[in-house]
Amino acid sequence: MSRVTRALSLVLLAAGVVFVFAGVNLAVGWSTIGVVSSTAAVVALLYSGAIWFGSPARRDPRALDTVVVFDRSLRVASGALRGVSLTSCFPSSVRADVEAHCVAALGGAGARFTCASGGERLHFDAVPVRASDGTIVYGLLMSGVKLTSPAESAANAV
């Protein structure tokens, strides 16, 4: 964030705090209860804004961020990338490992595995999803890797 943008955001924040504080106090009167309620409103707005717009906490790189349901043809079964080849959504350096473990999951063998990509270790879990009668209907791939469209994967590989 540039210094100008940061300064502008601080000015807007300060103006917002002043306007909310003054507005609530004018509405309920300049009493002790008015000042307390104005302060509570400002704190609640600042807290909710920090939660909504704040940066996410640093995460454990092994944390599972992506959960993908895939079908027997190794295509994404739900979500924005439905119908796209599962392996095309990951970096080319891990595609063979992901495909092998996903095929094994569809055969009933769940696995936790790690792949190397660009100097970092990527952690995955591939497990079968069974129907009530025990047949495997889908596979589930969980990873700390952000799922991307094939076009984004190709652009990142260049």
C-alpha cells in the first residue's frame, strides 16, 4: 500500500470515528450513557471492519485450504470449476502424483502425500467418498494449494 493511500485511509478512518461518535451523541444526548454508547458503536465498527477487511492470520502451510470433490473421470464435481480436469488445476510438477493418488482413492485407498513444487512442499490428502451401500461414488482431495483454472495454471507456469 502506498504512503498516499495509507494516509488517505487513516484520514477517512478518523473522520468516520468522529462522525459516528458525534452522531450517536447528538441522537442520545451528551450524557455519560451517550458517550459510552458512542464509544461502543465506534469500537464495534472498528472491530467488524478489521475482521472483514483485515489480512488473514499467518497459516500453517500444511493447513487444508482447498477441498475438491472429483468424479471417476477425474473432473471437478462441484463449484466454479465444475467439469474441469482436476489435474489441470494444479502446477504441472505435481500433476502426475495428484492423478495417481486420486485414482487410488477412487479404488478405495486413501492417502496422505507430499509433492515438491517450486522449492516448496505441498501436502495433500486423497480419500474415497462412499455411498450408503459402500460403493465409491466420488473422491475428495484436500490440500493447502489454491485451486486454479487451467488457464491460470498455464499462466503461472510461464
